[in-house]
Amino acid sequence: MGYALALARDIVQQAIAADDKEPWAYLAQAMIAFATRDNVLAMAAISQAVAINPNSAFAHGQLGLAHANGGRAADAIPCIDYALRLSPREAFLGDFQFYYAMAYFQGANYELGLSYAREAHRLRSGHAVPLVIGTACAGLLDNQEAATDLLGRLKSLVPDISRDAVGATSSFVRAEDRARLIEGLARAGLN
């Protein structure tokens, strides 16, 4: 584990020790779990955040992302739907669109994955990962027009991006999900 992740893990543990009823500390713990592909920790941390604050739209959305990362698209969508029902004008709406994109990609519904990835990019144009998902979906759909457009946007944000880098950093836990992601990016033209 890198220095930054180890430091973050220590700080999160300090935050939880200082106040174990603060849901954001558990959501931060989940972010570390996403970065390390520890789906058991992600599910436990987010479940704790939801238990502390059942009305946290962000926590329910994160629960959906954890399911998508863990290979459970069918479980992910209802969590994200519920998050949007809790807070339809949510400040994190761009994140929720991204979570849908992740879930639909994981469930091999590339049309919806592409659509939600585009919307996530529109709402948060500086966030590269929706472009990764959208580009992969476009590649897997053989939609060369969308693939070229999204890949160009992605490369303008992350000029040195590569399939190897995406494979190494993707939060998808299952190797087969990461392999499909890499295949979609290859078909879209990413080296």
C-alpha cells in the first residue's frame, strides 16, 4: 500500500476513534477500501454509515457503488435509486450518475453505462473516471464516434493515461470486470 493510502487509513482510524458516530469517517474508510479493492471493508464501512444516518443519500449512493465494485450490479441500482429518492436535488448528483455508470457497466448494460457516464461527465467535467467508463462502454458497443469523442476528452484530462494504469487502479474487485474494462478501452483506441 502506498504512503498516501497508509496515511489516510491512519487518519480515518483516528477519526473513528474520536467519534464512532460520525458517518463521514466511515465513508472515508470506504474510499480507502475502494482504492484497495477491499469490498468487505467497503460494505462494512458504508453499512455503518447508513446505520448511523439512514437518511444519508450519499451513503446509500456509496452503497450502490460498493455493490457495483463488488460485482453485484443488480444490488447496486436499487441503492442508487433510493439515494436519489432521498435527495433528488443532491449536491452529489454527478457522483450518483457515475455510480449508475459503474453499475450498468458491471452488469454489461453498456448503452445505459455510456448514457450515465456522459451525464456524470456533463455534471462533473473534471472527473476522469466517468470518461473511462463511458469510453469502455462505447468501445464494447463498437460506437466509434462516441469512443473517439470520450477518449479525446479523457486524454485531455489525463494525457498519459494507459490501459495498464486503468487496470492497476480500477476499483472493480473482480478480475473479469477489469478485463472487460480494458477490452472496451482497447476497442476504443486507448494504448
